[in-house]
Amino acid sequence: MSAQESSTRLDEQRMETIRKEEVVDVYASLLDKIWQRALPILGIVTVRAIYRRAIHVTARSHPLLGSLTPGESGLNTAEIRERLGEREKKVIRQGFEELILNLFELLAELTGEAIVNKLFAEEMPALAAHAQSQRHYSDT
């Protein structure tokens, strides 16, 4: 492999890593919005517990997300960013989507669907509707 080919391949790998980090950024921002909306209603202890449980459940099928840790002001994504490595963007995205759905389901089970709708329906109506439909399917 020539030096130019090697350099081009290295640039492509860096771009892929940047794109993966952008996926993490988008979902981390969404999870932060959920955190901020839930915090005044549920309190820090409850919000962290719900996030921990959602992460635990999601990590069963998406182990990478097990490296997310809830802190005082939201999720710490440093470790997940270090572990992106060879994982495909699609797998990363699917893991975060499952985490968000698990979060909605836990919130609905623990606090009632009315609070979930109040928390999220205004900003994220499609996601709230999807989470609610998933919950109904799992009940049947």
C-alpha cells in the first residue's frame, strides 16, 4: 500500500469515527432533553434510577450502551465515545433508539402514561407515540 493510499484510508477511518461521534451527540442531546424535562417532576434520585434501569435493560442487547453512566447533571458519554471503535453507525443508532424506548416504557410503568405524555408529547410526539404503541404491543 502506498503512502497516499494509507493516508486516504486513515482519513476515511477518521471521518467514520467523527460520524459515529455525531450519532452519539444527537442521541446524547435527546437524552439530555428528556433528563431536563423529567428532573423537576421526578427529582434527581428517581431520574438517575430510571436511567440506570433503562441502560441496564438496553445493555443486554446493546452492550456498548452499558458504558453510559447517569451523573448529577445527565449522562456521561465519555466511555462510550472511547469504545466506538469498529461498531457500525447503524448498531450505535439502534442501541440508542432502544434505550430511549426503554426509558419511555419505564417512565410510563412507574409514573403513568399521563406524565410521559406531559413530559414528551410536545417536543417529541412521534417518539412518544411510537413508545406508547410498543408498550401496547407488549401488553398483548
